[in-house]
Amino acid sequence: MKMPFGLKNMPARFQRFVNEILHDLIRNGDIVAYMDDFLVATETLENHLEMLDHVFSLLVENKLELRLSNATYMKRSNS
């Protein structure tokens, strides 16, 4: 299902939908979500893989799709 972003309130409505789906993870500070961008920052690789699995499961359950060509996974910070 595609969302018609030409409508005035669709971006805000989509953001609200994403926030509802990922509410617990956002509230706990596990991820940051803005529109269709998700930042998952963890301390360990094991924790990172678990968090990605959880996020992907929530997205699939809610019929949201990811475009792998636009994704970056397990990128290390420069610090």
C-alpha cells in the first residue's frame, strides 16, 4: 500500500504512525525515528543485531517496507 504524499497532512500522519509503532523503542532511547529514517545506536554488536531484529519485526507486522538500496547497516562512528 502506498501513501499519497501529495495530500497536505500525509507526512505528519505518516510520522505519527511510525511514532506509534516504535513508541517503546523511541521512549527508551533505543532508536531515533524521523519520517522514514531510523537511527539505531547501540554499544555492542549483539545488542545492535537484537535491536535491528526487533525494529524489522515491528515494521513487518505493520506492513511497512524498507528499501535495502537506501539503507546503511552497522556503521561505526568516527569517535
